[in-house]
Amino acid sequence: MNNTESQKKPHPSRGRKTICIPFASEAQYQQCLEDVTLYRTYLTQVSRQHPELFPQDWPHGYRFHDGYRVRKQDVTLRRIKLTRTAEVYTLRPSFLMPYGVARTADVEKALYLRQWGVPFAALAHVFGRDAMYWYRAWLSLGRPNLVGTTVKYAARMPRDLVADEKVTWLAGKEVVVPTTVGGGCVLGISVATQVTGPALQAAYGEFKTEATTVQPAYAPRSVCTDGLAATREAWRQLFPRILLVLCFLHAILKLRERCRGTLRHHVLERAWQVYHAGTKAQFAHRLRRLAAWARTSLEGSLAQTVAKIARQRDAFTSAYACPQAARTTNAVDRVHNHLDRALYTMRYCHGSQASARLAVRAWAMQWNFHPYGARLRHDQPTRSSPFADLNGFHYHPNWLHNFLIASSLGGLRE
């Protein structure tokens, strides 16, 4: 396989042979290590409560296979062998990071600050180690399957999506970050060096690959995009039966750029009246009235923009065939604002396209699992993170423990 092909096809997720188990404390884990019967009882309890963390053949039985010691952390890990398939899996407690690079408690606060874009050199200055240590620890968040780690039940899988590209830089060259959002979480993200149909199809295709790996029958119902032809064609090729909805907010922003003062107020007020139409027929009627008013009251590029919006009526009114569909790309614009700040503090991406892809995936995972602010949690105690909002629960109150447990089996239940 040449380099181009290896960039187009993402590498398999690591950690698919590791089961991450929540423990109340290291003392509890040590007791389970010393008493195999107690360990088996605890595993049975966890597997009944959260079967998605374990292989599908787990109910057919297993036996303890062997164990090994992680020298750096002085922690012993046990391995089990499935009775039916003879596959061997490692049991890792959530207080230990993958590959035993650190204890979760030792890196959680530093990685939490990455949510605010704190540079890796600053993390090294405060928490020790060096900048590359924290960079690699952060990148490791992006290795599991993004969809499988984020969405734990088929019934919770969002079918109405929002997609858009974020412009950024890789080694000084302009690239785009195609992003798919659903249910308040980032479900797909990658890096494309060109804004063409094939390039965007390959980038958005990573979402399709991961989603169908988790749920083979998955088919999204709708996707809201901007007016870029390459984006819409990419989604049409990936999901031929998907409903494409054109973002009305982009139309509003174009109008806003072309007028000022009192005129802007009148134009935007009329445009939002079109958006708030209750039915498809009412939308079409209001849009025709807006176009007629523009022909007699506006001129230049502003009048041309209104005329163009009127010609795109069918792309806007398709949303009325699916009331659940998003009508603006606000959901993805919101996360792109956060992504832009995070990338800016890194002075954007360096190195290869593969490392840049891993970086934006790490950011996406942290967005999905980041804890909400104290004010929101105080006003709405049942809400703790985007992951909890989407799935209706969390595995652990700490965001990093929650992520590690959710990424059991690399986010994929075989």
C-alpha cells in the first residue's frame, strides 16, 4: 500500500483486546487480584450492568489465562481466555492509562487543561515530564473508534446529522477538517488536504466506516450542510437515500455581510420570517415575497444574494419532510469555534496528515467527554457531559475514567 492509500484508510483502532473495568479504588482491585472468586463475581456484576464493555462471546464463559506486571506503575494485570473462541483479553482497571504509561489520577488534571488549549510546554512546566510526553498522552485519546466510544446503544445513535468543514493549517499549508456532529457529540472528524468531492468523501467516509462497524444497518436520515457542492455530493455518494438540508444560517450570514444599519435590520427581519414559516407552502410563499421585495427595494450584490436564496428554495424546504432534521449548522459551528481555539494554542498542526488526524480526533473525544461547567451542573444536576446527555448515563463521575471505560475494546464490541 502506498502512502496516499494509507492516509485515506484509517488504521485499525488499538486496544481492541483490552477490557477496561471500573473499580471503586485500587484497594478493591488488589483484593480482586488476590481472590479469583471475588474477581469473577465482580466481573459478572459489571458485565450484567454494562455488557457493551465486554466481548459478545463473554456470556459463553471464560477462564483466567495468565497475568503480567506493569513495571512502571507496579500494577499487575490479569488476562482471560474466552471459552468459545479462545481469544485472550487483558483486563485493565480504569485507574491505569493504556499501555501503563501512567496512573489516571496522575495525568487527569493536565489532560483536562487541554480542553482550554493549554500548551504542552506549559503542562510540562507545571506537572513535570516533558512536552512530548503530554502531547503523546493527549494524542492517545484519539485512537479508539470515535462512534463506538461515544454511542453505547443503537437506539441512541443520532440519525439527523450536521456536517461542515473547518479551515486550518498543517505544516503551514491550508487544510480542512470535515466534521460530523449529532446529538451534541462529534461523531466523525478527519483532515482533508483538498476541498474536492473525492477528498471530502474519503474524509466523511471515515464516519460511515466507524458507524457501520458499530451498527452495520446504520443509515442516517438527514444531514444539514452549507451550500458547498463538494460537501453535498460527498454525502450523497456515501448515503444515497439521505435527506440533504441546506443551512439557512449561511444564507442569513451572506445577507448580513452585504448591508449595514437600518437596511440590515429590515433585510434580516424579513429573512428570519421566511425561516420561521410553519409549513413548506408558507416558507415558499414568504420566500417569493422576499424576492419580489428585493427586486424593487434592493440593488447590487445584496439583491443578487436574495435572488440566489430564492432559487435554492427546494434545498431549504426539504427539511419540512423531516421535522427532526437540523435546519442550520449551529451544532457544528459551535464545536468548530472550540476546535479553532485549541488548534490556535498549538500553532495549528505540524508533521504528517496522520498525526493531524489523530490530534483532531483526540480533541473530539475530549469534547464528547469533557465535564460541563459548575454553573450548568448546579442548575441541571442530571447533566454532566455531552456523552451523558447522549447516552443517558455515565460510567464514572470523573471524565477521564469515564472515557477510558467507554473506550473498552477500542470502542468496538466484537
